[in-house]
Amino acid sequence: MVALAAGKLMLALEITIISTAMPTIASALNMGGEYVWASNGAALASAAISPPLGQLSDLFGRRIPTGLSFLVFVGGGILSGAATTPAQLIAGRVVMGLGSGGINVMAAIVVSDLVPVRVRGNYMAIMLAAYLLGATGGPLLGGVLAQAGRWRWVFWLPVPFGVASLVLLALFLRGSVRDPHVAWRRKLAAVDYAGNAVLTAATTAMLYAITYAGPDRP
């Protein structure tokens, strides 16, 4: 549970820390109007990865999708912090978005699996408190790092939380797997690829429309 709470803290940092540092980052990388994709690309990726994860976690267990989500997030954070061009930063942010979407979904699923209904609200409150802590501190940290000329740490700062969570999950997270004796090939064949693709595309398109709708784009 500590690992999941750290993950929620990390997600909140990832979302809010960039807000106050973005002008400095955009100037350093000469991003121009492309800077909007540093945030929106991550949000779209997060929404796109969420729909299929529930089914995948049912087929392959909670441990693999959860661990992969943290691993992808950490990798995206490292790539974003090392970026030297706008394209590299946007690509890194998209990878972070994929990881953050997975963490958000899997945290809710794992808590529901492990915690009895009568006390589940208490644990959900802990998750929310961790998220609010990150959301509150993120803008302040982003501004401090930008003013200090250390904007790359805007993306690297959540990485240690991700690594620590990944280690704890690898050591302690267990979970039942539906039909554990069924071969992976059969499990992969059971995935609803068409349905997930349609749902993911629809979700992404809707968010894109909401993000960019305006008088010039009715």
C-alpha cells in the first residue's frame, strides 16, 4: 500500500510540477507553440492506455501490468529530463503519460482487490491524501527548480518515487491470476483487441476535441 500511495504522490507531482516550470522549459528548448503537447500529449496517452488495462490485469494478474506501468513512467521521466529537442521532450512526456495512466488504473484495482469493502474507504482516503500532497507541492517545486535553472529535475524528481515503488511492488505485490494454467498464447488470443482499439480511439478523440475546441475550431 505504501508503494501505491507513493505512486499517487508521484502522479500528482508529474501533473502539477510542470505547470510553473513550462515557460522556462519552452524557452530552453525553443519549443514555440509545441509546448502545449508536453502536457496534452501526456494527458492523451494516459487516457488512451486506461481502457485495456482492466482486461489485461484480469488475464495476467495485477503484478505485471502494475510493475510495467511504474517502469514505463520511470523511463518516460528519464527521457523527458534528458531531452534536448522539443520532439524528444514530447515523446518522453507521452511515455510518462502511458505509465501514469496505468498506475492510476492499477492502483484502484489493486486496492479493491486487497482491501475489504468495510475499510476500503480509509485506504482510498490515504491514496487521495498522497495525491493532494503531490498536487499541492508540485507547482511550488516546479517554480523553485525553474528559477534555479534545474528544470530537468522537474521530470527527474518523481523518478525516485517510481523506483522505490517498483521495488516494493516486486517484493510484496501478489495477486491471483485468472486461469493460471492457461498458456499465454491463449490469454493473448482472449484479449478484445477490436473493442479496446475502438474505446481507446474514441476516448482519445473526445479528449482531443475537448482540449482544442474553440471559436476557431467549433
